[in-house]
Amino acid sequence: MLDSLFSTTTTATEALSLASFATCIVAALGLGLGLALVYSFRGRHTQSFVTTLAVLPAIVCVVIALVNGNVGTGVAVAGAFSLVRFRSVAGSARDIGFIFLAMVVGLACGMGYLVYAAVTTVVISVAYLAYQLLDFGSSSASKDRTLRITVPEDLDYTTLFDEVLDRYTTYRELVSVRTANMGSLYKLTYNVGMADGASERAFLDELRCRNGNLEIALSLQESAHEEL
């Protein structure tokens, strides 16, 4: 076993022709561009991530083509990549999925399976676009809001807004209470879900009639990252 291992690390494998190498890189770039276009369909994205996604298959293709079955080269490449430390925040489920898909396409191109790489790209891209158009897996998160209400210190806020919240929201959760203006004001923060057909303007008008027309803010719920 050791003899076979050492022989693969020291002997050169079959050289990859320049034409085949260029064909694989061009195919990987084309498929990566297609993945980048599919990723940017109906979704928020940054230019840097889309560009990286477009060239990632070609990068993986070059690595696999250069390793070309040589165990020693493969170990060296693995050690080099282990030195890279990604300092960015973990991406969303969609980002991670497309990164894995781009690496799979690049791996297939590097091994010379261009037809399999193209079929994989087309099938998964079509499935993804179909799910997006059909709004598959959507939830009520689009109706979730963060409600911030300012009330004077002489009002009992515990049940002051219950009747209004019951009519305009599907759920409510008081997440924080803090004082302001030397203790003369209370600032309440709720997580709420807007009911179907509820008018946000009418909702705010009724709330401000109960809090003395002080500041009220209604915004999309904030989250540190998109959960998997």
C-alpha cells in the first residue's frame, strides 16, 4: 500500500493537453456565469458575491485539473486552502447552496465531465427558477413588523394597546421596554404580524390616539442574518 502511495506522489500523471485545459476552463466560466444569473434572479445580492460565484467553478476546475490524480499535489493543495481564513459573516441558505453548486460544477469540469456539469447546471437552475416563480416554501415573514411606541410615564402601557393590536395583528410579542428623556417616557418594542388586509396607516392612527400622539415607528423585523 505504501509503495503504491509513494509511486503516485512521485510519478507524473498523464499530462492534460492545453486544448482540453482551455475547453474545461471556458466551459466552467460559462456555467458559472449561468449560475450567477440564476442566483441574482428575484433576490438581493451584491456585485462581489455574484462575480465570485461566476468565477468559482473555473477556479475549482483549474485546481482539479492540476491535481490530476497526484496524491502529493492534492495534499499540498488541501494544505494551502486550509490556510485561507474566511472573515466574512456566514451567508444565507441560498448563498451556501449556490457556493456548493458552483464547486460541484467546477469539480465536474476539472475532471473532464463537461456534459454532466452542463446537465447539472441546467437541471438545478430550472428547478430553482421554478421554485422562485411558484413562491415555494414562502411564509408569513413578509408581514412581520417591528413596532416601536413611545408613551408618557403616566400611562399604563401593559393593556393600553391590547384592543388595537388584537384587531390589526395576528400575533404580538413585547421584546423590550426602556425609559427615555430622564424617565419621563417609555419606549416599547413589539414584534408583530400584520393581519391580512390590515391598513398600516389606520393601525398607526389608532395607536397614536392612545399614546398622546408621541412617536410611533413601524418597520420590517430586523434580523442579524438569514436563518437556515
